[in-house]
Amino acid sequence: MEFKLLQTDSSSSARAATLTTDHGTIETPIFMPVGTAATVKGVHQRELENDIKPDIILGNTYHLYLRPGTEIIEKAGGLHKFMNWQGPILTDSGGYQVYSLSANRKIKEEGVKFKSHIDGSYHVFTPENAIEIQRKIGADIIMAFDECTPYPCEYDYAKKSMHRTHRWLDRCIEQDKKSPFEYGYEQTLFPIIQGSVYKDLRKISADYIASKDLPANAIGGLSVGEPAEEMYAMTEVVCERLPEDKPRYLMGVGTPINILENIALGIDMFDCVMPTRNARNGMLFTAHGTINIKNKKWEDDFSVIDEANYCYVDIDYSKAYLKHLFSVNEMLGKQIATIHNLSFYLWLVREARKHILAGDFTQWKNKMVKQMSNRL
């Protein structure tokens, strides 16, 4: 993997860069659509490739491990071939999903024993097998196994958990060194910074992770219920301590406003289920605010969903038609909304990149944050 920093904004820490993998080049800042179970929900791969055009998508180790299982993915020749997506892919390590199973998992130094949400069977994730599972899945970027602490979280537990994540990282690195690539292309390991909402812990974790000199650095344990101000504060203190010549990935974030504010703090990569999940519930994101398409006010509004049309092809359906599709629970409505939201998120980060390169990012960002706060 190769990272080239092209420009940093003069009035913020926003950056424009390129990140090159064996499956293609990623222009940052970038948003990664979430393809949890080898699919971005409600979107064909041809729509991803031709209409939305993300530089990279994300897969989920926990869900892929349970279904279809690594044996099937290996037989297919890796996740790219299995799902017919030839661009870059990132897989998380399963740590966040294990965190979300708080009532059905037990954390020990060796790893985490958890109960499947599908059939109740028991499984164990360790730093070592998290790397091996991701080897078999075959993503271009793989994540270290970590513990994601909840919010709120007691200081002592956050500290204990952070140090465990650091020890797990050391084991991930060792396993990564001795584990050969399966499919003839490189996989790049990203470590994860933890520390909850405690600045001193975040500084310790950032320094420890940076000392490992891996090709990139990720920030975990945010967007788990903490106020946005806490998220920004933790991101800022971490970015101040991370090397400038490596990409920074803020995991699981977030709203369009969250993304712009964190770009301003120096983040390069984002992922979140919000554009797809909210689309399926009738919420549309636009440059001028959010739309709840289920509201009665749209039933005789025959204007297009958004004049701006962020997609690479025309989405010329009316608000009235889309509201009708949701009213009758027609799956096409969810598909249209999903394509719209993903297109908007990708448009937003690409516009941010243009303004970073043009030198007027902060002015543009402040205008966009104000506009996107509206409920239409």
C-alpha cells in the first residue's frame, strides 16, 4: 500500500491524498459504503460500479465468518471474486460486533468467546485467528483485533481495555508477519487506537500505535453514543500525535456533519451504516438538509428528489413517487433512497477534497454544516 499526501488545508488539518492498493487507488478523504455480508444492502454491484462509484467498500469479518463462512469464500477465490467486486475492500476485525454482543460474550486475555446471534453456537475470536480469518476473506485492508469500550465507560476499565487492545495488537502483528497472503496480492494491517473519551488514554494509545510504524492508523471506540463534541475532542488529540505521512481512519463515523468536522481535524477515511440504514427507513440526506420522505407533505410534491442529483446517472424520480413507494412498502423505494444517500456521501467527501485542493475548504465546510443542519 502506498500513501501520498498531496495537500493540507491552510486553515484546518484537512488533507487530500491518494492511497494505492493492489485493487486500485483511493482518493481521500473517502467514505466507504458498508457491505456487511458481502453486499451493500439494496444495491447491485453494477450500480456501485457505474452509478455511485466508491473507491473502496467495507466488509464485516464477524458476519462473513458466520455466513457464508471462510471455507466458501476461499473456494470462491476470496471476497472480491465471491461478490464480483474488483475494487479495494476493507474488513474490520469483528471487535465492534463482539462489543455489541455484550450480553453474549466473555472477554479474556486470550480473546473473546461469543454466542452467535444466528443459532446460539459458541465461537472464539483471538488476535491470531482474526488475522487468519481476514487472510481467508482476502480484503486489501485488514484491521487488528481490538476491544471497543462502551459509552459511558469508567476510566479504570477504559485504561485496562486499552492496554489489552495494545497487547492484542502485538499478537496481530506477529501473526500478520508469519501468515502468507492467500490470493497473490498484498493485505495491509491497520492498528486501532482506543481510550474511550479520556484524553490522556487517547494520547497514550496514539503514541503506542504510532510506535508500531504500521502503514496506517485507525481510531476506534467513537460514535458509540458519546456527544459529538467528545468525538471531535478525541479525534483532535489523536490526530495531533499521529504521523502526517500515513492515512487516518475514523471507524464507524457518521453523519454528514460528523464527517466534515472530522475531515477538518485530519481524518482521511470513514465508514458508517447510516446512509444505507437511514435510507431504508425513509431518511434522505441532501446538501440542504435531511428529508423524511414518509411525511405527508411530500405526497403531492412532483419535484425531483434533489435537483443537485449526486449520482453519476440521473435519479429523476419525484418526491411524491418515492413517498408512495414507501407507503406501499415497495422495495424499489428503499433501493432508490439507498442509491441517493450513498451518492450524496461520496459526493460530499469528493467535494471536500476539491475544496482542500482549491484552498477554501474551511469556508465551504462551515457553509455546508449550516445547510445540512436543516430538516426539510
